[in-house]
Amino acid sequence: MNISLDYLNINDYKNLYRNLSVAELTEFAVKRGEGVLSDKGALVVYTGKYTGRSPKDRFIVKQKSTEDKINWGTVNLPTDEKVFNNLYNQVTEYLKEKDLFVFDGFVGAAKEYTLPIRVVCERASQALFSNQLFRRPSVVELMDFAPEFNIIAAPGFKAKGAEDGINSEAFIIVNFDKKIVLIGGTQYSGEIKKSVFSVMNFLLPEKGVMPMHCSANIGADGNTAVFFGLSGTGKTTLSADPERNLIGDDEHGWSDNGVFNFEGGCYAKAIKLDKDKEKEIYNAIKFGTILENVELHSNRKPDYDSNKYTENTRAAYPLEYIENIEKSGTGGNPNTIIFLTADAFGVMPPISKLSKEAAMYHFMSGYTSKVAGTERGITEPKATFSACFGEPFMLMNPTVYAELLGEKIDKYNTEVYLVNTGWLSGGYGKGSRIKLSYTRTMVKAALEGKLKDVNYVEHPVFKVLMPEECPGVPSELLNPKNTWEDKEAYDVKAYELADKFNDNFKKFNTVPEEIVKAAPRTKTVNYL
């Protein structure tokens, strides 16, 4: 079926290819020099200068519809219609006489909250990425398809920075009135994925749906679990449970009908990918998968240990490439929520239960810590906070999302646990990381309801509730202070981290008192 892009003012293009097959798009990409095939048939592409998201180049057009709703600041940068229109006109002119690749599809597995999108790409490889990451339409759905949002990706067009009213040659501009995301100057396909996620994070709360940067799975009994956590906390590892089906690994919504995956694929980190420890991801890298910035040996075998181009190497593949999935992309209202943190200070309990107010506090905090080697210049553990466990993609004030969380915890009697996948016995560099087998056992106990009726004791600093026992885990590990030889040193570190929590939370100035009271205690409170 032929389509017209006149409504986008995109015309005079050479050829327009719509919803081509994986084989056709791969063939186009190779012919056009966009990538090469690996030994297993994956399309390997190199994204040049931009090998990750460019947060200082993402803007939202400030309009009446957005000016009072967006959480403006260093994360959500404003721009105006004039800047958008100027760049838009330049991009549409640039696309003339070029072959264009269109993907029409959906975001959101729940039909009542689905967003039909159209991705117009300069590159076949980015159309393939869109096909594999978003939800693919049937032939019948394509016949009368009408997009509600349009994403235009023109990586070959370079802006003129300040002259064009932006910061560099790259730009990602979201225009909610025109329902367009304009991307230029960067070949990194993650910008397509995350800009669409940001759009959903703005549109859904008005419908009473909580958008979530999380993974989710479902048991044979229908019990649904949601996992929040920043990079390196174990979100993907722990949600990939052989006894449960994966709903999705990154972006979900929570409506009154339950949890639903936004996407139809996975965008997994590939650096140091281990075929034994991460078997599902490793086996998913085959024909139809896009590998970004992974070095190839002369025999076309990927070198997953190499960071020649970036630490942020990626594999994009459809969910069907994984065996253990929930094909509907949906689950019930979560019985259990797991917040994951990798605490390198060694002071957070391995598992603790959170009240609704504590859950809202820790959700808004979004804590984990970075250790030496994760970023240049980091030699000691460094606390990092990302509101809602995904601040770069949350366009509204974090309190909007936290209030939705609190309402749903109340409504569905959801249990919330904070799980530390980090260190004990002195913290990073002195102690040891909590065994993955223990973490899996604790998570399983939480999901199976085995922690509902055990005794709990409140942590004197963090106020979270620590279980006194957990099946399959030594009881002495459940209170982190027990694992430290120097108890006074533990107190010092616990208060040090508590102060960081409190300093971070000061930026939220319209938070209800009951949530503020869930904050860790400060040094002025005697810890005995």
C-alpha cells in the first residue's frame, strides 16, 4: 500500500520503502554500506561520533500544552517553535532525492493505550532497528494505519550548533503540538527508542497510567513482578528467571488492567557479554539482530570484550528471539515490586521491605552507586541518584510518577522490596559483593510471598524493614552491620550515605510530609 508523507512536508524523495521485511532491510543496509554481517548473520553497524545518548542535545518545544507540565531544567531542555521549524525545514530539504525507509507500528501491548507511530528513516539499518524494537503491525493493521506520532531520523544532516539555536550538530527535538520527534546529526539508534519512551512518559499519566523504566515478568500462577533499577544493578539478570516468563526488559505501563510492555524487542548491553552467564542474549544475536559498535575479528566473529568504539556496545533484537517470554506483552497488576540498588558503600540491607511512603521516597531517589572502572576518574564508590529510576526520560515532575505509584500500591495491595545487589563486609574494595545466588533466593522468596509473615526490624539509619530470616539465606547477612568487623566504621558509612540521600532529596520541594519522613536519619540521631 502506497503512502504519502506530504502531511509531514516530506516530498520529492527518490524511493520510499515501507515496512520491508527483516531480510530486505538487512540487504539494503549491507548494499548501502551501512553495516556488515557477523559470523552469525547479525547486522553490525558503527554509529561514528555518537555511541550513546546525547542528553545535552535533546530539547522539548515549549508550548502552551507543555509549559506547565514539563519538569524543565538541565534534563528537560526547552526550545521554541522557531528553532524547531528552522531545523525541520532544513531536514525536509536535506531528505529530497534520497531513499527513505518507513516503519509503521505501535508502542504499547495494551490496545487501549497503544500509540501508533511512524518512523521515517534515512538509513535502512535504523528502520530495521525500529522494526525489531517496537511492536510490529499485522497486514490488516497496516491497511488503514494512521500514526499519532512521527519520528524523523536524519543522522546524515548536521546542524550548525549555536547558529541554529542548539548546542551542537546533533539534535533530538520533541514537538507535542505537531506530534513529531525530529532527530538529526546522530546515528545512535537509542535516540529513537528513548525519545518514544519520553513521549509515552508524558502522555500516559493523563490517562491514569504509570509509565515505568523497569523490567517485568510473570509466573505460571499469573503473579506479576516489576523490577526497577539503574544500570549495573541486575535488572535484566534478575528478571530473566527460567521459572517465569519475561514480559519485557525496559519500558512498561501500569494501568488498572495490569502491566504492559511498550516494546516488541530488547536493546541489550553487549560489552563483556558472556555466552554462559547471559545465554539468552548471546543466542539472540543472529540474523535480524543489529549490533552497534561491536568490534569484529577478521573472521567476522564479534569481540564482546572490546571497547574499541565504546563501552556502550548494544544488541537490538525482537523479543521472539528469547524463548522464555510472555507473548502477549502483558501481565496482571503487580503483586510485587523490586527496587534494585548496587550499594558500593556496603551499608544497605540485602533485602528490606518498604511501606508505601518509603517506596515513594526511594522511587523518587532512585539510588545506586558507581564504582571504579564504570566511569573515567572514579576511584572510590560514588552515590548516584536518578529520579524514578529513569530521570533522563521522565518529562514531568517526579512527584507525578511517585503519586501514581503510591495510588497503585494502595489500590492493589502491592508489596515493595528494596534489594541491594552490591557489597557487604566493608563495602567496595574491602568487603565482597553479595552472592548472586543469595540475591536470587531473596527475590524468589519475595515473589512467592515467603517474606510476608516473617519478623522485621527497622534499620536505625535507613528506616527500612529488615527481615530477621529468609529461607535459604544466612540470617546474619540480613542486617548489613553484622557483616562488618568494625561496627563504628559501619555507622560512619551508613550516615555518610544517609546524608547523600537527604542532600539529593532537597531538590524536591513539593513533597508530602509523610514521604519526607521516610528519609534516612541524619547524624544528629544517636545510632546504637
